Amino acid sequence: MRINLQSLGCRLNEAELESWAREFQAAGHRLVGEASDADLIVLNSCAVTAEAVRKSRQTIRRTQRLSPRARLVLSGCYATLHRDEAAALGVDLVVGNADKSRLVELAARELALEAMPEFSTEPGEAALFALGRQRAFVKVQDGCRYRCTFCIVTVARGEERSRPPAEVVREIRQLQAEGVQEVVLTGVHLGGYGSDLGLPLDALIRLILQETEIPRLRLGSLEPWDLPPGFFELFENPRFMPHLHLPLQSGSDAVLRRMARRCKSDEFARLVAHARQQVPDINITTDIIVGFPGETEQEWEESLRFVETLGFGDIHVFTYSVRDGTKAAAMSGQIPAEVKKERSRVLHELALAQKRALLCRFVGRELPVLWENRRDGADRGYTPNYLRVAIQTPATELTNRITPVRLVKVDASGEFLWCEPATLPPAAPADIR
């Protein structure tokens, strides 16, 4: 069977997609990049916002229109929270989050997939590259113990569950053997890793750095209250990438209380200052929700001033949308759409200015870059601290290599840096067996 895999939303969905890719390959199926070439399409859906739900429905309808003969398997948060609605759209199989680990098995049984064992590969072989990706997202935990009042994902994903550390290490070793240079640890509540095992996240990170030789290890989104004492000592290992995505959500303490967030603005500011003192090149990025119920003009201005003061390498701006099943949906003071739209516009402008300012700080520096793809005559990749860079070269084989560059100038868009080859010693090649 020719299998096309698609994902919407978070990095955790990407990690699950990669796992399914390895399982399908191991069963003798072939991955294809275009849905129009597929016999079976698997969509890992999202429902974090009302817009994500709309996109999930839209993707289902578009997939059915463009690939009418392919069978469609739907999983993810939209499939879990809106199962009946999803089934009514005419998908062939709905697999809720609770059964995600068995998706390949369920699809084979329920849809009678014809496998060709003679074409099977070792689990994971070339699966990531077949998806057109270079960084591997490794899911280490699922679920969340907290209940932020705006978040529907905790409802969709359930209670916290952590993967055994030996299993995580084994997967990373396998990925490195296939040529993967960078692994990103992901989870719904990543900092809650090990709450059910008695092993905290920093212990898992140390174990991975000790037991594997993966060139780059990076973290997904991490709640600011989850960083234990001594956490920043981990960055003394050059294989642990100096980038943290710490969701703030609002710079107003009154709004943070209504959100049921566990970190006040001054605590967040102290954490960021400490991070920058301990790891000078660290890039701190964040999430902000605009237009949360009851957000007054004063609270919005307070939040905006706080963001201006801290300065972030990037800001993911989310416009609040009502999610049935959350406490915020029943709160009074819902903000008009036009007000949310204007606040979002202002914050997007500030985010781009702050990103440009960070990129300007690194002009003239020499850093190693992992090249991830080639587009419009330029190779594109990321520095250790997650600055996006590009280099104009003839057609080359830079993809999935780590090479030293000198950062020359910020692109006119303010989104990335142009660079040129540098004189740093080349990184050791991946252990490809």
C-alpha cells in the first residue's frame, strides 16, 4: 500500500506521525509524499483552537476531493473531541488519542490493508527522510495534570503518561543510526515527564546525552515552572541546544490568574534573566494569547509592555477562541473579534521587531548550522540556538549536514539571516550504519 501521512498542529502530532511512518514501513508499506499518489491517507488532526478545528475539517474535505479513491484514517484531537462529526464527514476510520499507539494495527485490521513483507524495512529506516524532514520529533510523554482554563488539549489527551527512559534512548540510537542529526523531545506537558516514573525530565536529558551520540538534542515547549534547580548546567554540554520555548500566555498577572497559570510575570522575568545569564547565546521564544475573556485595555497594555521589556526571539501569537469544555468558554467579558484582531496585529509587529533585533545581534558571528532543506536556490537550516539561516549556493548536498557559517546580514523580511561558509572546524559526521 502507498501511504501518505499528514499532520496539523503541534510537534507531538509530528512525533506520532514519524512513529506511524516507521511502523508502516516495517509492515511492508511504502510512504509517498503526495496524497494524490496514495492508497491510504492518515491525518493527525488538531483542535487547539476553533481555527484548528476548521482547518481539520477543511483538510478532510480537500483530501477527499483530491484523492477520492484513497481511504482516509483520521486521528488526533479533532478526531477525539468531535468523533461523531468526524465520522459523519465520511472518513474510513477514526482513531482517538487513546488508541493512537495502535493506529497502524487498527488500520491494517479494520481496512484489510494488503502488506508486502518482502518490501518491509527495519522500523524507522528512512521514514523521517521519506516524510521530507530532517529533525526527528521524539514523543516522551502524553497528557497533562494541569487545567489551564483556555486549554482543550488536556481534555483530548487525558492523564500524564511517560515513556520508559530506556525506550526513548533506544529510539534515539536508532534514529542516529539512520543518519538523523537532531532530535527534539516533545510532550503535551514535557516538563511533567517522569511524574509517573519518579524520574524528572533533566535526568532523562542527562541519560540521553550519556547513552547516545546524537549530535543535537533540543526540547519542545516547556512550562516555565517546570525547570528544576541546576537545569541550566545541562547547556554545558554543546550537544544540548541553547533554545527554550517557554509559554508566557500573558504579561498581565490578572489575566494569568484567570487562565490558571502557575507562573506570575515577575517570576517569568527572573527566569528569563537567569537563563540569559547562565547561557549567554540562549534564544527564548514564547506563546501569547490575545483577547482572553475579560482582558481589559489596561491589562492588554500591561501585557504588551511586559513583552516589550523582555524581548523574545519569536512569539507564537494566538487569538483566543472559545473552546467548549473549558472554563474560559463560560467566562464573562468575551472580547469582540475586531478588538482581538487589532491586538493580534500589534503583537505580530512587535514579535517581528524583536526577532529582527535578535538576529542583528548575531551578525558577524560564526556558528554551526544543520541544513534542513533547499528552496529558491538557497539552502536553509538552523543554528544551535534556533536562528533560521540561508545560504545561496549552486545545487549542493548540504541537506542533513552540519557545517560552520559566518552570519552576514538579516534578510529584508526580518525572518532569517543570510550567511557564508566559515572557518570553524567541521562537525563530526553522523554515525550512519
